[in-house]
Amino acid sequence: MEEVKVTRNYQITIPYEIRQKLGIKIGDKLIVTVDGDKIVIEKKKGNISSLNLTLGKKITDEEINETINEAGREIADSS
């Protein structure tokens, strides 16, 4: 358990060990919720359309949908 201090701007610093363990990097988005009397901070999981292919090309929603539809057609054709 780590103790952190709230600054005058209501900010906290996530301790190094926790950042390392969770792989939190500058610019990452975190989800903050309240559970009873606890503040819960979770690393936001990215959505699939934000991933890059190994070639560095962004995957568009249209490409994802077309791939899903194509796979569905292939499954239907093989039945």
C-alpha cells in the first residue's frame, strides 16, 4: 500500500512501482470511480479501432466490420 498526497489542484502522483506494474505511461487514460468510500483508478483499455497493424496502418471501423462480415459469410458457406 502506498500513501500519496493530494495537491492544491486535487492531483495525486501514482507511485513509480504501481505505474511500472500496470504499464501506465504518460498520456494513458485512466477510469476513476467510487466504490463505497474508496476511489478506484483503473487503466482504460483501448478499443480495437485504435490499434495499429504491424505495418503501422490504422485499422478503421469499416475494415473491422468488413472482416467480421466476410468471416460470417465464410462460416455460412461452409455449413
